[in-house]
Amino acid sequence: MLEVHGQRALDHHFDPGFRLQLHRKDLAIALNTAQELGVSTPLTALAHDMMNGLLAHGYGDRDHSYLVAEIARRANVAWD
């Protein structure tokens, strides 16, 4: 999975395979279930937060590998 999506991110190829908006929806379900069970999921919460940022900027139709752009933005690194 990382070999395929990692290379897509490096190549700046973000045509939808699994759209961010759908992935965020699934993460919300996972976070709600974890909360109901009293399980801590900090990295899932972070990924969900990053996806929220991308959706807020209109990138919901991009592939979820576009998360690399949000990581770059948060690191204050230029991203084309």
C-alpha cells in the first residue's frame, strides 16, 4: 500500500483512488467507535484533523495520499 501511494505522493499524482472525503468519513466512524469503547486513538485523530484541513480548502475529491500536502503545509514547506 505504501509503495503505491508513497510513489504517487512523490510524483504529485493525486487523481482519486480513494477520495479524502470518503476516508475522512470512515475515520470519523472509527473515532466515534473508539470513543464509545474508551480507546485512545491519537494518530487517527491527527489524520482526521489533517483531512479536515484539506477538505476545508476544497481538496475532498483528491486521493487520500494528498495528505502529504497537508503535512508539508504544517511543516511550512512549499508544495506544488
